[in-house]
Amino acid sequence: MDAGGAVTTLLRGCFLGPPDDDDDDYFRGPPSAGTQQLTLLPNGELGAALLDCSLALISGGGFAPASTDRLLSLLTPPTTAQGAGGSGGGCSNTATVSGVVTVRVGGGAFEVHRSVLAAGSEYFARLLAPGRGFEETGAPEVALQDADPAAFAHLLSYMYGSSFGLLGAAAALVEAPPELLRPTAALAGRLLMGGAVAALTERLAAAATPASVLSDLAWADAHGMTDLAGRLRAFAVRKRKALDSNSVEEFVEQCPQQAAKLLRAFARD
């Protein structure tokens, strides 16, 4: 397997079609059966392109989801030198392809299909809609200020997986390193990606501990993640005897509205 996930040792005996009526040897199959290409997808599933031009997805085989570094290497191609006679700009060749949008995040440049961005993010759907200043056949550039390139890489993997209907598309999010959960969730909210926010809410809520829940709640409140805040308040109520008193005082000063909701929840319980 190379760095892009392409498998060069093909399992040509897999996915053979049904035998001929007079053929008792199932594994012989018709000439058109067999694999043409295998690729490990960013969500951890194995994609098989068959010789009959169909596609098979293999999941549950213990294939590891892509790491953050691998996602960045896959989704941010190296910049190319300027073309002959070019001046300024320094755009890559891919950036001139119709239907491709260059999304600049931090020091990374992601070249993404316009249709995938529009389908996966309400923010991009509005931004790239006709009449918003981008030519339909052009290759606009969009900059996401103050965003984390690694977080965007996980969201972009999720968008591509969702656009192709892959069942494990959310793996790119739930398998993100713990330190990326908050920035990825915040960016998903900013890009109006409801499905991604829901998946990350589950992961963030499950990671809460009595020692971290008030800090988590303050962060959720600051980023407008109301569903996560509700889940965290319920957790804090269940674990109220284990909460640190100093953290409670700091939380009251930092988030008075959330503290009032928490106190009301304590009274009801």
C-alpha cells in the first residue's frame, strides 16, 4: 500500500461472480470477475473496483482509519511551480480545473470539488451559490481565517464520504485525536455541518469527566453548541458530588447563564 492508500498487491481471487450453469467450480467464475483496484478509503473502509466496472465496499475488517497526517498528505497536494511565463498568483494546475474550489486553511491549500463543498456544508452552499460573485466554471479561492488545517482535513474527509454515501463516513470525525475534537467541532459549527456537529457532540459528551465537565460546558457555551451543553449539564448533575468546588466557583464567574441553568437542574433533580 502506498502513502495514498492504493493497494498494489491485488487479491484477484476475490469477488468472483457466480459460476456458469454447467460449472461446478465456483471459484473459477466468469472472465469478467475479479478486482481491478483496491484502495483504503479515508474512513477506514476498503474500496474495491471490480473488472465488471462495479464498486464494492469492505468494512469491519479492522482497516485503520486515516491518521490526521495522512489525511493532510492526501487532501493538500504539494504546490507546483509557476508555469512558464507566469507571474504572481502561483496557482497550481489543479486549481484551474472547472468545478474545483481552492480552500485555504492556515498554511494548507485544499483543492475540493465544488459539489462536495455545497452538499456537505450549508456555509459553502450559500457562498458558492449562483450570483455570489463566483463564476460557475471558474475556480474560486476561499479562505477560512483562524481555522485549523488538520480539523478541516477531517471535515473534508467526512464531506467526501457522505457525498458518496459511505456508511462509515463519520469515522473521519469520531477517530480524530482528542486534541482535535474541539477545533473540529467548532469549525463544523462554523461551516453549518449539522451531521458532523452531531457526530462530534457524541464524542465530546462521551469524553467528559467530573474533572473536565465544567470546562467542557464553558467551551460548548462559548461556541454555541447547545445540544452538547445540554448533554454536559445532565452529566454534571449526575456527577455533582464529584465536581471540584473551585471549578464550580470559576464556572459561575465565567458562564453565569449556564451556571443558572445548572443550578436549576440541580434543584429539579
